[in-house]
Amino acid sequence: MGFHQNIIFMIEIIGTAAFAASGAMTAIRKELDLFGIIMLGTITAVGGGIIRDIVIGRIPPNTFLHPVYITVAMITAIFLFLLFYFKPELDGSKHIKISEKVLNILDAVGLGAFTVIGIDAGIEAGYEKYYFLLIFLGVTTGIGGGILRDIMAGEIPYVLKKQIYACASIAGAGLYTLLLQFSQSDYTMLISAGAIIFIRMLASRFDWNLPVVKKTNTTAQNEDSSAETDEKNSF
């Protein structure tokens, strides 16, 4: 395994562990059992990569050919289960802010790592001239697992409602694709991943969000009245 492959492998392992921790923490807060925690942690870690490989026709996906990624995800999820099982006070009110900060950092690291890995997978598959596809692959790898995690947890996907998330991945993917035109060194990958992490941490720190359509008071009142009418009719 060459130096470049070692760098990619290290980034993949870091991203896998980070996303697995993110998924496992979501499962713990949803009070899922051990299997649910392992499942949510694993799907968060490898889900985006599976979607990416299907898009580029890499069958079976790399995850199933190299079970080291699933193994790392499962070990991470089991570790967090044991930690909170024997130390439930860690999820108490005084630790919530700390755990949220740690979760945001892990999520940002996973997003940055998997975005650039997704682009690299597209290049290896021979699509280095298809820039839109490369960006799509990077973003899909970065956010795909999180979308699957939120759907399985019964929530609206995080990327559709909270802070600058997918946009950070898009920005980093665009930067990496641009930098590849000038240099294909490992530094371009690290710089791009770092940019994504930096944007995500800023968005989390300053609560940056894209604009949303706010409900008017009239709309809210009409919805409340409709809900009350439906409730009465149900009786």
C-alpha cells in the first residue's frame, strides 16, 4: 500500500469512526437497544459510501469487500453503548452541552473526510473529467449516511433543516475539484476536508442557517383550528 493509499485509508477510518459515533449517539438518545445502536451507527458510517458505489457501478460496494469499515463502525457503536450503559449520568443535563459539542465535531470530521473520499472514489473509477459527478459523489458520500440515520430514527433529515451542513460539503467538494486541476497531492485532499470541517464548526458556533419560509400567524391559527376540528370529529 503506497503513501497515497495510506492517507486515504486513514481518512476513511477517521470518518468511519466519527460518523459511527454520531449515529450511535442518536440511537442512544432515542433509547434504542444494543442492536439499534449498532445498526444506526453502522448505517451512518457506511451508508453514504454504499450509495456512492451503486451510482458509479461498483458492485458489490466497497464496504462489503473490505469489512474493516463495518468492523470499526460496530466497535465504535458498542464502545459508546458500554460507556453510556455503565455511565448513564454522562447523558445528564450538565453534560448535554459537552456531548453536543463533541457530536458536532465528530460529525464535521466525518463530513469532511467522506466528502473528499467520495470524490477520490469517482476519480479512481475513471470519472475525473466529470466535475459535477465528482461533486455529487463527494456530497452523497458525506451526507448519505446521515440522511439514512435520521430516516431510521424517525426524524426529518438533519441536512434539510439545520445549519450549514450539505452546503459545507458542496463547498468543500467544489474546492477539492478545483484544486485537483492544479495539484493532485494529498495536501489538496487534506485542505479541502479541513475547509469543510472549518465551515461546519463556524456554522455550529454562530448558528448559521439557510433562510426558511416562516409560518404566518393566520396559517398557524388555521392549522390549529383544523386540528381541533379533526380531533372533535374523531369522537
